Amino acid sequence: MKVTIHQPEHLPWLGLLAKVAASDLWIVLDSVPYRKNYFQNRNRVLLNGEQTWLTVPVEAPFGTLIRDVRVAGTPHWLRRYRGRLVQAVAGTPGAGRLEGLLALIEAAAPGSPLADLNLDIVDWLFPQFEVKVPRVRASELSATGSKSGLILDLCRTVGADEYIAGPSGRDYLDLAAFADHGIRVRFFDFDHPTYPQGGSSFVPCLSAVDAWSRLVQAELPLLLSRYRLSDR
């Protein structure tokens, strides 16, 4: 069984969708500390040709685990978020199909878990790209350790024989330890596709909502096929 492990990003980018689609199981890494100013509570869309952040305010004191991060009661954030998202998809084919996503964002009450919101969005977004891979939360498993050791123990816990790692795994994974437990490690490198964005130059690495809004659904799964798997 091929397993990938990744934190629950907010409005994830195409590369995460592609890595999950290449796997048999996604372990949602919600049992590690929240990383401030990363992609767990925000992501980028294209607004008037410029990269613009959509951000969910959170309550996350230092050391808070991702599973325990809560949506903050910051005034007016939802109105600002909604306005930017609606403007970003205005004039695209997806403009009239945004209600489902907006409903999920608007249901994010103060005090609700950020991870739940992110995974609700995943449940809406992944089917648009025909990603049907099951998932399990790391916090539901009995794995222990940190860094490479935690990843290895998570793989062992679910019976993986192959782990699909992101490029950064080359810097910290103990490949010998994985080999000792009969688990092959393969590194996933995503070749970002281009598609019409209405500007003179293409802006990569945005939320997958950008591609979803601009293309017809039949074209979306093809965007996830541009990747390479290697042992080193």
C-alpha cells in the first residue's frame, strides 16, 4: 500500500492533490505543532492579476497541535475573505458554482477546529479533480516519535510498503530505517502545469481553486498527472 503523509492545508494547491491522488491512503498529519504563517490557515488566489491571501484567523498559542487549533472570533474576517474569493473567481466559468465552497467557509464558527474546516474543503474540492483516495488522521493512530521516526511509525501503523514523500523529505528522512522495515521511499516532484489565467504570464502554486474556477471539470484531473517519482 502506497501512503502519503501531509498536513491539512487550507484550500490546498495542485501539488498536494496530485500527491494524494498518486497514493492509496493519505495520513492527515494533524498531530504535530501548528506552523504560523504557513498554509494551514491560508492560501493564495489570483485577484486582479496579483497573488492575494485568503486567511482564516486562528487561536493557536505556541506549541498548539494542528488538531487543537481553533478558528478565532476576529471581527469582519469572513466578510473580507468572502469578498476576495468572490472577486477572484468573478468572470470565470466557476463563478456560478462557488456556493458550496462559500457555505463551508461561512460555517466556520469561532472556536471550531481549523482542521475540520480544511478537511471539509478537501471533501468538496477533491471530487472536482476526481481524487478518491481515503484518509485517516494521524491523531487517530498510535504512532510515536518525531520527524523521520514519526513518519516511519505512521507508515508501519497502517501497514504501508511504500511511502510517497515530498521533495523536502530528502533532507530529513532516514532511508535506511525505512528499508529496515521493508518500506520503499519514493520522492514526489510535481511539474506544475499551466492553464489560461487571463494574464500575460502564468502564476503557479496558487490554491487549486484557481484552476477549478478557470477550467471545465473534465480538464481538471489531467492537471494532476504531471509528476515524477524517484528513489533519490
